Amino acid sequence: MSLSAILTEAYNFFRNHLVQLAMLTVPLLLIQVGIQLWLGAEMSKVDLENPQFGAPHMIAMMLLLLTFSVLIAALTLYLELRSQGHNPSAGLVLKASLPFVPPLLLAGVFSGLAILAPVMLFAAFGPMWLVGLVISFYLFARLAYVNFMVVVERLTPLEAIKASFSFSGPIVLKTIALLMLYLPLSVIGSQLSGLAALGGLPVQMLADTFMSFIGLFVNLALFRLYMVSKKPLAE
């Protein structure tokens, strides 16, 4: 299937299930954005010459990772159930997604370390950090299907990482193209967040949550690419 067809189908799904997706993800996105804004405010107060991070910051980071894992688990499970013709409620999906949170959290930590390793390693060589960034983005594309492997294929974290790397090989260019959508969304989100900040914290929180919700479109497109690509592999 062509990339344009995948984007079209993802857009139609996003439009037709907008209310259900919002009911499922917006409460979690509000929590996630709230934690991010608090952490951002705390980081702006840090003394760069003597940075100190306390227990509240560590707890906030753990809550952020946990909330993100719940969000991804619930969204992925919803997409899987809808692909099977089911129409579950947001509450049912959220409840059913909780067992996937621990393996998703572990898989996210492992894959995140693997993705960050090249850019951190090459950063020690000055201008070579750009090479590390390219390698990290490539690994990001190869590991973009880890959550689907955990939730849909029911694999363990390490198995999911291996399966995503193997599965994404033939479709890595399409995957990179879809992930590149995050760039304009990030630019628009940054501009909107800056403007919304002028209206106070509640307005900025709503604006950031809105852009995070729009950003879920990339996950929908990746899931569609995953679904149309895994069928030939199963035959």
C-alpha cells in the first residue's frame, strides 16, 4: 500500500473515531502535559552550576513514564480491537490495557536507551554528534513498532524489540516518512504553546494537550502501516 493511501486511511479513522479517541486519550494526555509543564518549570529554576534534583522530580519522571505507557497501551489496544470489528468503551479499553503497562514500560526503557546511545556516544567527538543523531533516528524508526509487538503480538519486552527491528526492515523508509510528521507538529506545537502561555497555565495546558492529541495521528498511521505490512509476512 502506498504511503498516501496509509495516510488517507489513518486520517479517515482519526476523523470517524474522534470522540472515542478523545474520551480514551485526553484525560491521560492532560495528566501527561501537566507533569511535563511542572517539570519544565522546575528545570528552569535549576542552578546550572550546581543542579539538584530531589525526590519530587524523580517521582514526577516515574509518573510521566507510567502515564505515557498507559496511554500507548490503551491506544494500541483500542486500535487492535477496532481492526477486529469491536467497538469497546473507553473504560473497558483502559481496564484491559493495564496488564500491558509493565512490559511496555520495560520495552520503552530498553528501546529508549538503545536509541539515545549513538547520539550520546558521538557527542563526545564534537561535530560527530550529527552522525549519532542520524543513527539514533534510524534506530527510532526500526523500533517504532515495539508497542504493537507487545500489545498485539503479546511478546515480552526483549522479544518485542527484536521483532520490531526485524519487522521494520522492509518498510523503514515509509516508517521514517511517517515519523517525520512529528517535525512540523513539534514546530506548530511549540509556537502554539508559546502563544498560549501568555494566557496563563490553564490555557497553555489545554493547547499542549490539543497538540499532543493531534500528534496521535502518527501512531494511527504507524498502526495502519503495521497492519498492511504484517499480512504478507504471515503468509
